[in-house]
Amino acid sequence: MSAKAVNGIAAAAEGYIELSKELAMLPCPTLLIRGGQQDAFFKEQNVPYILQLVPSMQIELLNNSGHDLLSPSPAAFAKILQDFANRVATTA
């Protein structure tokens, strides 16, 4: 999905605010957890665009999840969050 398509989808949502420039300026560690199933919002083809916006972003994949990341694998989701928080805490 192209940046234009992503922005077009977001623009159709009520209360849309363009945030790509703000994302690029994030001064803190960032984590994106994405699902690997068909209904996942961020697909593999979106990863290069996301990394253009925030090159330092850590991206993790939950293969058994789609749009709903938590329900299919709560332990795996929690482990990703905990590992990220531990890495951030040790580098701060």
C-alpha cells in the first residue's frame, strides 16, 4: 500500500489528522507490533514506508494475529512489550 493510499484511507476517517511529519520527528524509542494474518492493518509491503518515516522504529510481527493483536496471542504480545520496555530501560 502506498503512502498516498494510506493517507487516503486515513483521510476518509472522521477527525483525520496527517501525522507522517510528526512521526518522523519522534524523539523516543518506538515500537510497532503488526499482525501476520490477512486482516492485519500493516502489511509486509507497508514496512519500508513506515521505516522511511521512523527509521529507528522497532517492528515486530505476531504471525497468529490480524487486526486484533492481543486476543490470539496475549502472552506473545506481552513478551514483545516487556522486551521492548526492558531494552528502552537499559539504554535510557
